[in-house]
Amino acid sequence: TRPKARTLTVSGAWEAYSPGAELEKRSWPTDCGRAAHLVQHLGQRRCATLTQRDVDNYRVARLAEKTRRGGKPSVGTLNREVAFLKRLMSYAVKCGDLDRNPLQGVGLLEEDNTRDVVVSEAQFQQLIAAATPAFVSLLTAAYDTGMRRSEITRLQWRQVDLKAGVIRLQAEDTKTHAARDVFLTARAKAALEGLARSTSGFVFVNPKTNKPWTDIRKQFRKACKDAKLPGIWFHDLRRSFVTNARRRGVAESVVMKMSGHRTREVFARYNIIDDSDLRSAVAMMEVASAAERGESTVSVAQDARHRSRRPGA
């Protein structure tokens, strides 16, 4: 056993990991947040002696705390924190500070991360009417492009080609490390054209600091509250883009290309299918069936459309 392996603590593992992690600008703030909780509860624990019981006790302690929203941390949050702790241990092994990862066999909790909130166009109009002028363009870009929050808040003018109506994201700009072109709707393009160019080079900046937004949650929560739209998260705008695009007839493969989803499994969590979709599908089938029988499709289409719009149909 290496000498350091007997003395390395969780706090020490984070200190060793953090210099390299800080180079990854996208995940650094999140890493710091997770590390803060881990160090608070397990900071002085020796890494080599960590067990399943330590992880279980950590979860219990965290569930007794409150988040910024006033509730308990979600199962997903706990899973990300434990996964990060395991990553710290793996890094220590790679650096020769530990003989093995003591948490290698520790599993994550089963989580139900299905969320089906889809923001309608009418609700979006309420939202931007309630938002501050400086925030409206950012919201419009999110709703009309499906870009991730980090892609939006870190967007720079050098990535934007307004003449072509496209945002060009390089591999290093995306979560999946895959480059993609984001084509703008007329509304999104107009929102960008109306923005003043900041000296920082970023597209969306806090007017008070002239720097990119570091935390948009407060602004978003206030806009939702003023718009009387409780229970909406910023990430719901991305889900809404995916679902609305598919409902408006865009092929799923094309929507995946637009949103940057690389696997159908992940895409399925964003593509919400409800009763209205099923009724619309039946209506389309009835019209096609009538056409095959040589019957007039006008009355069939009108009747099917009427029934598909009835809430209780």
C-alpha cells in the first residue's frame, strides 16, 4: 500500500482533482457545487476506507437538507454527487494516490427523471411579456432553437452568422462534443439582430455587468412568477422545442439533428407524446383510409380534426 493511500482524505482528493477540472469551463461550476457537499459531509474521511455505508449515510444527511428551492435534493442530484465522488476516487487511482477505487461497486439510486412539461406558444408569449427586455432575446433563442443552457449563455458573436441565419457550434462548444449548425427562426434571428454588441464578445450579457450571465435561474424564476406560470424550468424550453417541432411535422431524425441529441433513448425523454398526439394520429389514419376507399376526404378530415381537438375525445 502506498503511504499516501493510507492518509488521503476526500477533501485532499478534491484538492488534487480541482486544478485539472478547472480547465473544463463547462463543468467547473457544477463540480465545485458537488464537491462542496461532499467535503462538508465526508471531507475528513480517508478515501481508502470509504464503504457503501458512508455513501448511504451521505444520502440520508443530504436528504435532510434543503435546496435553494426549499425542497429536498432530488434522487438525480444525489446520484450526480455520488458519481462525482466515485470519479474523484478513480482520478486518485490514476494518479497513484490510491491503490483502488473503494466505491467501484457502489451503485446509483433508481430515478424517475421523466418530465413532461411542454411550454405552449401561448405560454411562451406570457413568459416573454413578463421578462425583462434584456432577458427576452435569450428566452427566444432557447425556445426557438432548443439549444442547451450552457450553449446559450456561452454563445459568442463569432459563432453567429446573421446573414445566413445560423449559429455554428464547434465540438468544444457542445455537451456531446459534436459540432452542429443551429438554424434560426425569423423570430430568433430578429431577437439577435436587436442586440447591441458587447465588448466581451458574448451575445447574451447581463446589462448590469456587461458580462455573460453567470446564473439565469433568478431571472427565469421571476419571469415565470410574474407570468403566473409556476412549475416551469428553463430546461423545459429545450423539451418544448423538441416536442413542438415534432408535432408541427418535422421528422424525428431532423429534430434530433437540430437539438443535438445523439441517441434516440435520450431524445425520447424530450419528445413528449400525449393524448392529443394519439388523437391526431387516428385522424390522419382515417383520412388516409377514406382516400384509399375512394371516398371524399374533406368531411372525414373535418370530423376527425374536430374530434381530435375535443379534450374529452
